[in-house]
Amino acid sequence: MATNQQSSSGGKPDRTRKHTRRDVRFIAKAYGGSLLITSVAFPVFASVATICFYLTPQAAFPLLSISSQWYAPVYGFLTTYIVWLLFAALRSRFATASGANMRVYEELKNRYSELKARLEVADIHDIKSAAEYPHNDEGDENDRYRIESLRKACNAYNDLHQHLFHNHSGTEWTLGTGYDHAWRIVHRAQEALVGVETLQEVIGDVVHDIRSIQNSTMTDSEALIRKMLQAIKDLCPEAMVYFDELRTDKNYRDLFEKSVPIQPPQPGQPPQPSINFADSAKMKLSSQPAWSKEIALEAIRQVKHALNVYQDSLRQMLVRTRNYTYIAIALTGFVTYLFLCFVILWNTTRSAIGTATAYYMIGAVTGLFLRFYNEASYKNTNAPEDYGLFVSRLIATPLLSGLAAIGGVLVTAMLPTLSGQKAPELDTIFNGTVTMEYLFAAAIFGYAPNLIIRSLQRSAQKYSTELQDSKGEGSSKED
């Protein structure tokens, strides 16, 4: 009795330590993911802090004197570094599965609950007996196929549970790859359920999948739909009435023609081919062994797999484009920050830095204004999920527009050289006075990056709209 009490009391600290380690690991991974995603904006804020230290009245701090050329770059970097660490800690929640993209996470949770319910209906508790199922030639092929499908569906369900509720923090969620991986697991479970669920549920899924394929831009959509219809005809010819809208399509017309049902071969007799009143080429298709339920279900599963691969590729393209955009933002901001530090260390006057900053801000504001206008002009009221590409475009716009504005001012200043005049010095261009000529140049050139970002917007909208349409939940396309 005492031994049992000691073992039970000794187990509580072990469980407590286990939970503590898991919580620490969760917090550490979330903080690391938050550091990674916020580091994209680090060079931008470092540039802002450096300019503030350079233009504002200087105060005495340790390490460097006020007269040092390194005063603004060093203290601007240190200030940004401290703020970055604190800000990353405050937004660590947004480096988790539930915080990085709440909309997608809720959709995945709904799919998880749906899978759980469907597996319970399919008698998930029998998976233990399925593992002990005797794999021999005497076993029924129908049961063997169902048990193997059930095992795959349960494995995918367990993987999804582990991914969503245990490995639910870290860089994969801030980068969006965690959601992409979760959707692949969901699709793997859905494909396995084809061999487990009742015929009515399979037919319902086929109705949804055919609608999804019709709305998609898959190159082989007609062949995939034909395979689906042939499988349904083999499983339950009476169910073809639910696809009556395809009867007039020349690609599927022969599948709706009545034929003598295929009967399983009797012992000692060869299989009997179906009798179809189509031409000889179509007659060959009707002679397939439709009496084998597993063949028809496997055909449905393969078509579902092709649709899932198509959706996964579109989702992966969105996530990859968004991450590439963040990398471009980080590199552009880093180069801009290095250039700013070089200019400050080059003994540039405060008036020159202030003037250049003014032109930069004019271009950035112009670019942001046009970006908001372009985003508002997108008339789709049911905007599909773009996995953070909208935010990446907003961050990239002021950065690129500000640089374009500085370049526009320099180009405008160099125009008189085309008529043989001497090129102006930089001190005369950035002399502390914002002229109307250079102001308009900064505003006009600040618009230029929107041409590039607009192409990115169109690509993102194309991918996200195709992904939404391929789900068979109604088209989001605008006329």
C-alpha cells in the first residue's frame, strides 16, 4: 500500500516536469519564430532610429561621445536591437498555429473535428483489431482493403492531432509552411477514407470533387471527371442521375448510355464483357471489371489525390511567394541601412540627410496611397486566403517607393546635363530645401514600384482565387 502511494506521489513531479519542459519548449519555439518574422523589418527600423539619432539633438550616452561619427549608427542599431527583442517577445503568440493565421487555423480545426467524427462513424475503435488482422490469402479482399484504408486514415488523423496541438509553435507557422503541411495531412486522411466510408458518403464526396474539378484550371479535368463518373457507374449505376447535367457533354455522353450490368464471373467461366450501345472504341472502356469494388474506389481515390495535389501546389505557391517577398524586403532594407550608415560616416551634413529623408517620405506616402487604392479596387467581396501576401505587399511598398523617390530626384537633377550643362553637386541637390521640382519628381517616381507590386498582387490573386474555386464551395471570380 505504501509502495503504491510512493509511486503515485512520485509520478506527479515527473508529470509536472514533463509539462514544464513542454511549456518551455513551446515558448522558446514561439519566441524564435517571432524573432525570425520580425527580423524582416529590422533594417527598416534601424534606418529610422539611426536617422532620428542623427537629426535630433544629441545626448551623452556611454560607449561613444557626442562628436563621434559612429554615434548615430551605433546607438540606432542598439536601440533597434533592444526594441526588436522586446517586440518579438510581446508578439510571440503570433508565432503559433492559432495566432499566425487564425482563419486557416480555424478551418483546419474544423477539418480535424470532421475527420474525428467520420472516423468514429467508421468504427475507429476497431483499429486495434485491424492491426491483428490475419494477412493471408483466405482473408476477404473487401475487408482487407477497408482495414488498410482505415489504418492509413487513423495514422493521418494522429499526425494531424500532433501537428496542430503539440507542434503548434515555431518558425514553420510564421513562415506558413506549417499550414501547408497540415493541409497535406488532411488530404491524406480524406483520400484514405474513400475505402472506409459507406457508398452514400463516397458518392457525396464525388459530387463535391467533380464540382471542384470543373471550377479548377486543371489541364486534365475532363479525363479526371470521366474516371469519377466511370467509377460511380461501376459502383452504383442508379447514382448517375445526380450527374445528369453532364449527360449532354460529348466527353461523358457514352457513360450515361444504358448497358447490361457486369456480373462477377462464375467458377470455371470467363468474365462476361458489358454490352454497350456505343461505338467499338467506347465499348472497350465498358469492358473494364466494374464488379471489383476496390478498383472503382481506388480510381476515385486517385482522382481525389490529383485534385489535392493541385490544391497543395497552389497553396505552396502562395506561401513560397510570400516568403520570397519577405526575403526581398529584408535584403532591400539591409542594403538601404548600409548605404545610410556609409553616407553618415562620410561626414554628410544634417541638412542633406534631412532633405533626402523628406523626399523618401514623399515617395513612400505616394506609394502607400496608390497601394491602398489598388487593393480597394479589387472588387471581390469574398476575398480568398492569400497566406500573408497582402501584408508583405504593404511592407514592401513604402520601402521601394521611398528608394524610387530618391532615385527620381537624382534623375531629375541630372536632366540638365543632356543639354550640355554641368552636373550639379549632391550638396546642391540635398541642401536642406525641398523644392517643388524635386518634390513632384519624388512623388511621380514613388509610383513606379507599384507597377511591380501590382504584378505580384495579380499573381497572388490568381493563385488564391484558383485555390478557392477548386474547393467546390462557390466561385469567387468576378465578371
